[in-house]
Amino acid sequence: MRSSTARFSKTLIAVVVLAALLGYLYLQRLTEREEQKQRVFPDISAEQIVELVIKYPSYEVFFRKEGGEWVIVKGLKKLEANGRLISRIVDDIKGLEVEKVIPEGASDLSGFGLESPRVEVVFRTPLKEHRISVGDESPVGSGVYIRVDDKRNVFLVDREFSWNFVGRSFNDFRNKTIISLDTDSVDGLFFRVGETSIELERKGDSWFVKGMPEHVEVDNSRVLNILRTFSNFEIKEFEDEDPENLETYGLDNPQAEVVLHTSDEKKIQILFGNKNENGDYYVKLASDPQVYSVSDFVFDALPKHLSDIRVRRLVNLNAGDVKHLRIKNGDKVVSLIREGDEWKLKQKNGAVRVDQTKVSQVVSSIVGLEVRDFVSDSPEDLSVYGLDSPAVEVAVSSKPGKKGITLLFGKHSEDDGVYVKVAGKEPVYTVEVKALSRITGSLEDISGQR
């Protein structure tokens, strides 16, 4: 019995060793096969390619590298090329590898889609010109058939090689970024949508509404997101290079405009016209006759009202930063202090522990409060809103004794809101009634006051 067990153990060890050896040999062969793949153009680097022609059955696109940048040469015109796309094509040519060589006897090129190629790619170096004819994709696997120069062989290469140029239109190869600015260089913005206009100016790292008091606070992160859209302005399509009539596109009387003022006193103006049948908007630069189109999300990024870019968060603190909380609701006052990670209720005879979950929920509700409506930036009479004698006061601070933020809540508005303002600041807002209820609703449970 013992000897048969020993023999079985030795056999099992031999099988495991054999399996490991076979696995190693398989991986070694696979690695060697990868290393032995033949490069189609082993002696060409991307830097050597200075001209490129992509030929389709009905048209061709001619590219030339000038000063390190790719341009499209169209007759006497030179157009900016999509540099990233052309660089990918050049890199793919440089790194093109043969997956399989079809024997020279395979003379029927139509069987590989090479008698009438889908695309021909011609590229030139200072020393030589090369031509790649691209045929059909292989019926099995993930390859595409190509023929190089006048060689009789047909090669099978990875079909990803063709993805950057097969099925492309002429305009796909053009640079669609028509404005490229560093956001830091823009120090003024003007938006107009219909009859509503907003003008912003930058002071340091902050944006302000021109002609408005500084307590009308602008949400800098929202402005930055809008600025990124227009300072690197990418179009969707080239519509008309030399329009005869701007009225066709609604650009004779634009429905919206954006103006970017730069620190070197440049002014860039973008005009928005009508929507086209695809739901995109016609646009043009005031300084350029060409008409383009952009996706509707670009138009949607425009602030339609000042409230679209104003700060809506009432308390500029994170929940974890709040160390002291005081809530006065009528004649009831609750004062809470956080010691370490624990909230305690302040009382005459000391501090007592309270329900941590409920306090955390109240704190989260306070720091999460957002303006629903901007009611008045310079109210003349606070009694109209019940804010001359607030019904509820909520004070939070990051340190006991340190001046924090006090919110004053007044009357209910006619549309299920509550008037609120920040103590020491002028504007009056509304928040949702339920938002205030989440703050005051747990006070009795927390304090024990009934």
C-alpha cells in the first residue's frame, strides 16, 4: 500500500514537471514568433516621412510636413491637418508588421481586394517613395491584406493598421480645433444668448460679474469648465468655406455669441446661428468667413442666465471640517461641539454624548444646502422675507469660538421655498422647505427638548 502511494506521488510530480516544461516551451515559442515578425519598412523612422498621400477611389488627400507640423495641400491652399491623426498613421506605417506572407503564386489580386484597393497610402522620405495598397479584411482572424510597392507578394497585417484612414472623409483629416488658448491667458468673458448678456472679468484666480457688487459670487469652477470649452474650441463639421449668404445659417443675426478677451488684448468672437437638421448649431468666428457646425452640447454650455454661473452652495465647509454647530429654532437652542470624532451636546453642567448618526445627518444637510432661487441681491426691506426677525438660525464653524457661517431662515415663499440669507451678506435666496426640515426635524431627538 505504502509503495503504491509512493509510486503515485512520483508519477504526479513527473506530470506536473512535464506540464510546466511544456508550458514554458509554448511561451518561449510564442515569444520567439513575436520577435521574428517581419517589419514591412525596417529602415524607416517616423521622422523620415515628410509627405503622405491617401488615395480613395473618388478623391485623395495630400499632406506635407512643414516646420514640424502637418498641413493639407489643396491646390494653392494650405489647410491645418489633424496632427494627432496623421502622427498615428505615420507611426502605424513605421511599425507595420507582417502577420503572414501570401505566396507569390497567388496572382489573383481580386481575391484579396487588391485589384481595386479600398485605399492607397503613398509616403515619401527624402530618399524614396513607397506605396501601400489596402484590400479586404481576411475572412478569419483580425487581419487585412496589403500590397507594398510593386512586390508580387501579398501581406496579411493587423487590420488596426487601416482604422485611421479607411472610411474617412476629407474633413476628418483637417484640424477641427479652431481656437487654442491657454485658459490662464483669458482675463475677460462676454456671453449673450438672446437678449440676456453676462460680462465677466478675472481678478487673480477669481471671476467677477462686471458692473455688479462683489457679493454676487461667481462659481469659479463652472466658469472654468465653460472657458475650457471655448478656449480649446473644436468644431464638428466644416460647412461652408466662403458663404454667399449668412442668412442661410442664421448668422446674419446671431442668436448667441461668446467673446474671449486675452491678456495681450486680443478679442476672439464666436457667433451662433440656427440649428441644422442634425441638431447641431452653425457657428463662425467674427474674424473668419467660414461657417462650421458644433454639437448642441457646446451651445448648452453657454450660461443663459447669471444664476447659471453663480455660487449655489451656502456653506463653504465640508462636513468633516465642522467642529461647532448651533441651531436656534424659535425659543429652542441646541449647541453641539465635536471632540475628536464624537459630537456632544453642550449643557450648563457639561457636555453629554448624543446620537452620532443623527448629528452627522444634520451637519451633512447644512453643508449640502444649495440655493434654489436668487431672490434679491440688494433687498431694501428684509421684513418682506421674514428675515428682519428670522424663525431659524443655523451657525457652523470649523473651531469653537471662531467666526463661522450663520444662516438666517425667514418666511415660506409661495412656491414651497424658504427665504434664507447668510448673516453679514446682502443677497436673499430661497431653498427647498424640505431642506430646512432635514435640519430642524431631528432637534428634539438630539437635544431631548420637547
